[in-house]
Amino acid sequence: MKKIKLPNVPEPKGHYSPAVEHNGLIFVSGQIPVDPETGRVETGSIEAQTELALRNVERILTAAGSDLNHVLQMTIYISEMELWDEVNAVYKRILGDHKPARAIVPVKELHYGTKIEIQAIAAVGTPSS
């Protein structure tokens, strides 16, 4: 098992790794809309939160030598099911034609008052191959 570390980003405060690689798979921990360089939490629109959470997943995959096109499965946690249409629109815009397996899980609340958290499993591979 190989721990994935983001360059120039502090270690997480909690007892976890941003991602681990094992047997050709990358397991990305749940990502909330926090700028990894500044620590600023995005609490604005669900669209802005969704984009930042997905970009955090993308940053981790890039650090692991992969990309969003290698995502096999995503789990999306949202604080209100009524936000699903907006989340799905941003998700579709960023992932384009790539359609990994996906689950949406409604939750009561998320860390720092955010409205979304996204975790992913991806295959190791050359980015955009």
C-alpha cells in the first residue's frame, strides 16, 4: 500500500491519508470544498462547493499519476437532496462523457458546514489515456 501525498499541502489534521494506492487502484478519501493550499472553506453556492470538491479529487488523482477519466466509482454525500440537480450539472460539466459508477448519499450535516463531500476509487494509469 502506497500513501499519496499532495506536494506543498500540509498533512491532514485527522488520522487518515488523502489517498492510498493498492493493487492498481487509488482510493481517495472524502473531499470537501476546502482550498488545499489556503485552507479556506467554500461555503457559497452548491455549484462552487461541488466544483472545488471535484477539483480536490482531481488534484489527488494527478499526484497519484492518474486523472478523473480513470475514476471507476464516486460516492457523493450531500446535505440536502434538493441540491441534486445543481450537483449533477457541475459533475456532468467536469466529467464530460466519462460516467463512472456513482452513489448519492443524503446526510444530515458535513464538516465545517459544507454541503458536499466526494470520495472516489480510480484506476492507476497514465493521465488522459
